[in-house]
Amino acid sequence: MLLLSSGPSAAEDMPRQGEFRITYTATIPAAPKPVTIGENRMASATINMMTAVNESGGKLLHNMAGRCTSAPLIDNTAKTVENHGYCDYVDADGDHVFEKWDYPVQPLGAANEGTGEWIGGTGKFAGLSGTMKIRSRRLNTLTDGAVQVVGEKLGSYSFTNTVASAKPN
């Protein structure tokens, strides 16, 4: 009985603002064939399966699973990549964290850097906002056709007091 009652109190003691360092992994089980959009240019759209652990000891994105969209543009002539997307993470209580991220045009390589922002959430994550720097590294995979990435998100977050009302004004 004591274990069952400890869950809600853990959600209540989440600081209303703070810094974070989150390690994440992304897996695309079967990467789709890119679409050619010009000479030596390709575009793709994928869904990434995610896991996240908060390395700074906080509850934000700690032991959460998620899914992210990814829309990379690759220019093989310029040897550049650009990527944009959104993520939805969920914790054991069913509460969600929503993220938007962007990797600007940069040299094509195994390591990339981008930025992101928290754009809300549900339950204990309602009213979440904040910004982050994202670093990622593509890994060699042992599964043909799969893509695996490891990375970190570093930044700050805060919660706004958001109270929804079902009553009309």
C-alpha cells in the first residue's frame, strides 16, 4: 500500500522550473526510401521510437518512452542535412510531454546539433515550456535498414499556471 501511495506525491514535488540534461535514444526500425526532390537532393519522413532518461536527477522526461516525427532534407552535392520534427513522450502515469525540434542546415555527418522547445503536456506536465540544445550521433546498427541515434537534450524548463475551465465566460 505504501508503494501505491508514493506515485502521486512524486508528481507533486516536481519543481516548477529548472535545468535539465536528458539522454535519449531513437530507433527507426525500417527507414523508408527517401523521395528525390531534385538533382542530388532527397526528402524523407519517418517515425522514431524514443526513450529518455533525465541525467540531472529531475522528473522531466525521466524513464519515458515516446515517438517523434522526422522530416530530413539531404543535399548530397552540398553535403548538408536539415531536419525538423515533433515528439510526444509519455510516462508511467500516462502524462504526456510535447516537443518541437529543429536542426538547421549543417554539414552531413554522424553528429548533428539542433534546438528544441517544450510546447506543452498533459497531467503533471500541463503548462510546460522551455528551450534546449540537442546533440545527436547516428550509430552503426547491426540491423539492416534500421537507423539508431543517441543524444542529449540540455536546457531549462518552467510551468505556467494553466487552469482550464469548462464554464463559458
